[in-house]
Amino acid sequence: MAPEPSLSLDNLPRSDMLSAGLPSPPGTSAFLVSKNPNPLAAKVAAVLSTSYSDTEFREALSLLDERAVGNDARTRRQIRLDLHKEVIDSNGVIVDEFGRVAELEQQLRRIRGTLGKLNAGYEDMKTQVVSAHAETLPVLTEAGSLLEQRRQVETRQKVLVAFKAHFIMSDDEIAALTSTAEPADDRFFDSLLKAKGINQDCELLLGFERQTLGSDLMEQTSKHIIFGFQKLFKWVQREFKTLNLENPQMNSSIRRALRVLAERPSLFQNCLDFFAEARERILSDAFHVALTGNASSGVEDPTVKPIDLTAHDPLRYVGDMLAWIHSATVSEREALEVLFVAEGEELAKGLKSGRDAEIWRLVADEGDDETDFNALKALSDLVDRDVAGASRVLRQRVEQVIRSNEETIPAYKLATLINFYRVTFQKLLGIGSNLLNCVGSLEEEALRQFRALVRDRIAALQGEFQHAPSDLGPPSFLHDALRQLEAIVKTYEASLSASEDRESEFENVLTEAFEPFMSGCDNMAKSMEPPNDAIFLINCRLTAAKCLEAFDFTRRRAGHLRESISSEATKLVANQHTFFCDGSGLGPLLNSKATLGGARDDLNKETLGRASQQLDDFLPSALMDAMERLKHLQDAMLARQITEGAASQFCVDFEKLEQAIETKNEAAREADECGLRSVFPRTSAEIRVLLS
């Protein structure tokens, strides 16, 4: 389908253009207008006379192109009608819009009238306000001044109330703090805390220009604090009189009171002194009851078994007394731990602040420094003071037991028992306590008694030291001494020794209870002839070594005894060797100092003949005879070793003699003479066989 031609001026026929009233295209003859006066001709002429360069004409053509209408007869006829219709519709819309504008204009007129009325009312009100303000301005100024003054008064009132609440104590608080009729309860401690706070805050007031108020308040509050501490001090003293330490839940108010009272070290120390004196009397009476079954007032306690009646043995008697003291000390320490260990840091802070506040410290010697409060040390010192009275009674009784004892073993057992408790008390109370010093002195007294009894026994045995037994065995006093020493060693072994080197510690006991008896044996051996002296000493030292070797901490001394036994055994070997040399008749020949390579003038047939005959007579029973000489040596194995050593040495000497004989015998053979072997046929091999 062929496209429909567009509508344009070029496509329109000239007659249509004229009939439509459109301008004619350029170049149209003007004469057409003049020649055709009819309306159509006029219109055509007008169209033809229109310039295409006219803006409005071009815009009209553009509008036609935008409509995209077809270029046909119907469209060309209808286009004018359509255009008029559109114009009419547009004018109708414009008219409607102008109607709305007219309505808005009427509304704006009404608004304008309303605004005029408002402006008039505003001006009227403004006039009235200005007039009223002018009239009320003095009154408002005066009212503002009064309100400002009221605010200042209220602020001052609040400051005064706050000041009184913080710096002024009420009558009830003063009564709770200073009145002895009031108890030392929470109200007292709260009042004391407030008073101390006031006293501390008053230092700030002293920094202002007017210091009168601060100094007056501080003076008044300081008096209240002093009275409060005095009241607390007396209250604590009263409580200490009825305080039950056996109660595991000790009164918390006592702990709190002591913690607060620590801020006054002098009062705190006085309370401790008072408490220590009271507890000392109580424990002394309790110890007296435990000993006798009767109180100090003479009233009998049927629930107690008196130590004086139940402990007949001195060791048990002393042990029961020490056990009671130990039990009381432990109980006292456990009961007082809640006062010092649980509150230790608070007490330390209180004592430090109190010491720093005391005036005398400001003028004290600079070298006199106070040490920090040690809760454990204070606890130990207080416990030590509590048992001081019982310790004195203990010392008197134990000293009496020690002095009345006349037996060595019980004396040492007493010393060991006391040593056990000394170590225990040292761990419990520390070094320097009175109880530890008391028990330590008792231990020294027991050891002195033990040494004195040992010396007395040695003095009593001086007569027995002069005569040795006929069998050369250890004397009876040595057996008794070793039995006693064994009992002492067992007692020491079972004891709780504080020394790490128990062997060195026990040396003192050996020096007292062992060395004198061994020295007595040595003195007895000096009056004996060899080999009896060495045999006697070996027997004594063997017995002593066997006794000491059974214990770890005496093995060093046993080793020394074994060394001395070896030394005496060497002497016996030399003595047995002399016996072999003299009994065999070869002594002069074996002891010759002539060298083997030199000439031996003493080796002749006559001398060797006599020696050979004596040797033959000696050898069959030589070993038995030698063993017989050591029959009193209690260690048969050692006797055999000594004899064999001497025989072996004799054989070595015989070999040297044999070499000298062989040398001289060879020289005689070279000279065709009869050798020495003819009169001395024995060889070293035969000697070894006969003496083995």
C-alpha cells in the first residue's frame, strides 16, 4: 500500500489553497488578485503573497506536520473545523481557570480583611501591654529582687542544714558516743566514725581566712572522740572479764572494738595487757586444777583426774604436764586467731594511723623506728603471755623431777622429751617466746643432770678400770655402758630432733656417755703386754662398733672404731710375725740387714743346721700355736686373717732367706764343696703348705 502523501503547501492544488484561504506560494502573479476580485481569489492571492520565511507561518506548518494528517480532500476540508474546535476548547479551559482565579481573589480579599482586623487588635493589645508594663515595672523589679533574696536564703539554709548534718553531732549521737550508760553497739561505732570524719574535715575549714569555726569544731569533736575511746576501752575491759574463748564464734563486737581501739596504740596495748593478765590467772588456775584436782580456792573438781596422782613415773609425769601446756597453748592460739589473723590488716592499719597521730612520735628520736604490726607475732606474744603463769609452775615442777632423778636413762629420756616439746613450741610460738626459753632451760637442766649422772657413774667405776677380764673380753662396765648407750640411741632416734645433721648433734651424747668408757678401756690396755693389749682393745671396739652400726646417725663413729680396729689388727699381725720368726729359729737370719746380693757371713752350716732342726720342730704345730695365741680374740674370722697375714709375711721373708741360701749354695758347688742345702733342705713352697 502506497504511503499516503503528506499534507504540505506544495502538494495542495492552487485552487484548494485559494478556497482554504491559505497564502499563495511565492512567485504567484499579483495580477491574479486584481483580476479576480471575488473572495476566493482574494484569499488565494493572500496565500500566494505570504512569505515562507514568516515565523508564524512556519510554526503553523510544523503543527500540521505534527498532527500527521492525511493529504486528502476530506482532511483538507475538515482541518479548519478541527482547528476552530480546538481553539474553542482551549478558550473554554482558559475561561474555567479564570473562574477559579476569581474565586481565589475573593478569598484573598476576605483574608486581607481578617488580617487588617488582627493588626488592629494587635496594635490595641500592644498599646495596652506597654501601658501595663510601664505601670508594673517597679513592682516586677522589686519582686525579682525579693525572689533572688529568697533563693539566696534557701541556698544558705540548705548549706546550713548540710553543714549541721555533717559537722554537728546530734545529742543522741553524742550520748551514744560518750555516755557510759549506753552500750558500745552500732550506734556508738557510727557516732565515732562520724566524729572522726568531722575532725578530719575540719582541717579543710582551717584553710579559710576565718579559722575560728574549724578550730572550735575540732576541739569539741576531739573531746567527744577522746571520751568515746575511753568508753570503748572500759567496755572492752568489762567484756574481757567474761569472754569465753572456748566459744568458736567469738563475739564480733569484740573484734570490731579491738579493730577500732587499735587507733589508740596505748589503749590497745593496755587492753592486751589486761587481757593477758586475766588469761594468765585463768590458765594458771586451770593448770593447778589439772595437777591437783582442786581449784586455787580449795574446791575439788570431780571431773578432773589429777596429774599428781595418776602419773607415778617421772617421765609420764613430765610428759603429762608438757602435754597439758601444749594443749592449752594450741587452744589459746586457735581462740585468739580470730582477733589477730582475721583482723590483722585492719589492726595494722589502725595501729599505724594511731602511731602517726601521737604527738610524742613527732619529737622522738629519728633512729627509733617503729616496726609494722605483725598479726602472727602479736598473736604468739599474747599466747605466750597467757601461759606465762602456767609456765612458771611447769618449770618448778619439772626442775624438781629432774633433780630428784638418779638414773641415767630416765634422765636422757627426760631431756629428749623436753627437746620434743621445745621443737614443738618453737614452731608454735616462734623463737624468743618465754615458754620456749622456759622449756629450753629445762632441756639444758635435764642434759646437765644426764651428764652429771654419767660422770658419777664413771667415777664409781674407776676401780673397775684397773683390772681387765681374764678372757680379755670387754669389761662388764663397757657392756653396761653400751646397753645404756643403745637405750639412749633408740630414745634419740624416736625423738623429734630440730637439727638436720643428727649425727653431729648426737656427738655430744657420745662424748659424755661413750668416750669415757672407751678411754677407760684404753687405759686398761696400757698395762697389758702384747698381744693381749691389742686383743683386749679389738674386743672392746668390736663390741662398741656392732652397737653403733645399728643406727644411721652413729655409723661415722662406728667407722672410726673400725679404723682403730684395723690399726690394732696390724699390730697383731706384726706380733704374730714375730712369733713365727722366733718360734722357727729363723729370727736372726730373717732380720739380717745384709743385702741379698752381698755376702751373708751368718749363713753357715752350723747356724742353718740348728735353725733347720728348730724349724722342723716348729712347723707342724706352728699355725695352731699361732691361733692359740689369739684365742681370746672374739672375732674368729679376724683372728684367722691376722694369723694368715703374719704367715704370709713370714713366707715372704723365708723366700728372701732361701734366695740368699741358693746364692751361697751355688758358690759352694762351683768350688766343689758341700752346699748349704744339705743341712737346710726346706723350701718356701713347703713352708707355705705347712702354714696355710
